[in-house]
Amino acid sequence: MEVGEKMLVLITYDVNTETEAGKRRLRKVAKQCVNYGQRVQNSVFECNLDAAKYRQVKAILEDIVDKSKDSLRFYNLGDKYKNKVEHIGAKKSFDVTDTLIF
Amino acid sequence: MEVGEKMLVLITYDVNTETEAGKRRLRKVAKQCVNYGQRVQNSVFECNLDAAKYRQVKAILEDIVDKSKDSLRFYNLGDKYKNKVEHIGAKKSFDVTDTLIF
């Protein structure tokens, strides 16, 4: 991959929201993800990133989550992803400031 | 891709659980996904499928969901996915029969 080349990175997360602290972590994770990509499901973001931004968002999210309770996964779909993604059903628009949907 | 060749397919879903019918759909989706792959987060499954099985699981899930309310997404990571997936944090084991986690 060349410097600056962009790739589609899928970020998925499960944050344990049994506590108030957990709910705060979930909101923080979502708010950060919004800076890097598009929310396609409640806990799934599609982000078009170069390698530097990819490292950056990983580091930021890693700092937010509680690694003993929460799960973060990153999937790199590369730069030719048009035929790799399929959608069925509703395309909701998500409001990251709306805490109800978390 | 050759006939029978396997690929890693990521299945992610948002099922609207505001109604009892929605909760039933969510349980059905999860139960079907378990037949095709490994649950890695609440609403994320990683499935190692050939093209025929991929078509099959798509058709089954499409029949279960309410397309006006629920969202299904499929990401094909191909057959060389070892370096494309990164994980941070907890790796929970999921019990598909436990309705509490849905």
C-alpha cells in the first residue's frame, strides 16, 4: 500500500453498558468514530482512512475502552471494496448525539 | 474465485427490537448466523463460506428480517484475511440461547 493511500476500515464495537461508566465509554467511542467515518449500524462504522488515520483512530479508541469489558474490532477491506459490501433492509440515519439509540 | 473456495464474510445486523416481533426476529437472525460462523460481538459474526453458502445465508436472513425496520450488512474479506482483522479488548464468549444479550 502506498503512502497516503486510503482503505475502507470497518470498526465494530461492543461496549459493556451495565454501568454509567460503560454508557459514557459507549458515547465516547461513537463520538470519536463519527470523526473518522460513516455510521452504518448502531455499532458499525465504515471509515475511509489512510494508514496514519487508521493508526490514530485505533489509538484513540483503545484509550477510551475498558479492555477487560469492551471489544473493538477493525476490518481492513482495502481500496477496492465496492463489490465487497452488500446491504439488505433499512438504512437508518443515526444521530450520534441521541443517547437513546446506544 | 474458484468454485468452492472459501472467503471470510462478516455479517453485521441491527434489528429493531421495539416490539416482541422484533425481538423474535433478532433471536432468529442470531440463531441462523450461528450455523454459519463465529459470533465475535453481539451483532457481528465472522463466517468462513464458499459462494453457495454465502448466497444461502443471505437468502435465509433476508427472509427473517423486516426490511423496513432492520438492517443487514455483509462484508466479503476474501480468502486472505489474516492481516485484515485486528482486535482490542475483551473476547467474550456468546451463548446464542441466552436471550438477555440480544
